[in-house]
Amino acid sequence: MGDVNCIYLIPEGCKGQGGDCQEMFRCLAGKVMLKVSDLKQEWACAGCEIPAIMNAEHCLYLEPLKRFFNSGESVVVLMCSLNDRVLPSVAACRKCPNYTRAAPST
């Protein structure tokens, strides 16, 4: 799989028939299927900031989502699952009275 280490990336096995089998991964943050070759692309996993966010200090209620566009681009959206709102940055969490520090992902 390369050096992609993301808690939102789940192996799905091979998709395709016969010798055309391609190893696929499901991105839970973006609700999309990705090929192994996609993982190295800037628009998919190579440029994704979610692993860094989740490995750093963050709020328990922080839920990063990823939106993919047909033009081969993507954007990370930070959501507060407690208040159901979009956050401008991870720093906005620390100002919230409900901030609850989560253990970093390992």
C-alpha cells in the first residue's frame, strides 16, 4: 500500500475480473473507493492532511471529512460532531468550552 497511514483508509481487496483485478481501498472520510495508484496522487492521499490532524492533539468531537470533485481535486472539511458545524481550523476546537482532548491515533 505504500506509506499511507490513515485510520480512514480501509482495504477492500481486489475488484475486477480475471487478470484485471485491482487492489482497492475505501476512504471513509470521503466515502469513495480508491485504487492503489490513487493513493500516491496529490488529490487523494498524498496531499491529505487528515493523518497529520488525527495524529496530533485534537478534540474528541473533531470529525474530518473529505470531499472529492470530478476535476481531480479534493478538500478536507473539519466538522464538530458535537455541535454539527463546520470549523475553520483545528485551532477553533481549543476555544470551545466542550473541547475534550482525544488520544492521538497510533
